[in-house]
Amino acid sequence: MMTQPFPDPVHPDPTPGPDRPQPFPDPVPTPKPRPVPGPPPRPAPGPDPTPEPQPGPLG
């Protein structure tokens, strides 16, 4: 009688196969609702952004 060199793994192979069907089918993609067109959002009021300092000449 031939014995298996390695015992069966405790955790089964998660990859689906012909002899191991997928436990969960692929979810059906639901169409996303189209956004309702409307006026553009107003910018938040606040102070003007300070310009980034320009690097001085290297010398």
C-alpha cells in the first residue's frame, strides 16, 4: 500500500477549479445613477492663497 508523502492540507486551495466551484459568484455590476446637472459649486470664501516663494539665484 502506497502512503502519501504529505498529508492533506488543513486549508483547502482557495483557487476555484472544475472540481471546486466558486463559493461566491461574481457580483453583477449595478449601473451607477447619473449625476444631476446643476450650477457649479461656489468656491469657499477665504483669503487669497499666498503665492509660493520663488527660489532665489544660487550664488
